[in-house]
Amino acid sequence: MTAEEIVLGGYDLFSKGDMEGLSKIYHPDCKIKVNGTHSLSGEYHGFASFASNFLAKLGTVWPGFSLQIEKVVSNKTDVCVFVKITADNLTTHSIHHFVVENGLEVEFNIYDDSQVMAASMQNV
């Protein structure tokens, strides 16, 4: 599988709520960075940390959270996914940058408009 196929497969797993399947495409020592200074920003080490401290909170912090892939740019190891994010009181765009090595995601960097994301957060 190409890096792009692995990453896009991850979006499919995420959309189905298959966190166990999604965890299998991440390297055990992966780094996930969420830009900004809001309560979910920071660096997560390992998928379990990201899943419990970020992904599990999406529906509470941004009720109705959804993302739509608009464009993908990739090479052998790097995949950039341009997404539109919507939720109650939120419409914005983001870039998700993945680094894939040996068939696993080793880095995931989320570049979004963190001020817009922070301003729309609920129950923080």
C-alpha cells in the first residue's frame, strides 16, 4: 500500500468509528501534534493517548463534528490532506500532514485555524 492509501484508509476507519482498526495503522511510538493553544492542543505520544485525550472528546467539544476531504497531495512518505471541518457553530479548513514509514503512520500534524477552533469549543 502507498502512504496515501494508508492515510485515506485511516479516514475511512475514523468515519466508521473503528478506533481499533485505526490504531493499527499508527506506529506504537507515533507523534501527533495539534497546533494552537486551546485545551486539546499539544503533542500526543502513541495512538492510545491521542484517542483518549483528543478523538474521544471531539463530539463533546465540537458537537456535530464532521470533516470532508477536499484535496490530497502526497509523495512516497508524506501525505497532506486538505479538509473542511464543520460542527455546531464551526466551519473551517485544516491541513493534516502525515508521515508514513514502513506502512505505519509515524507522525500526524494538524494545522488548523486554532483561534476559530478555540472560539467554537463547547464544554471545555
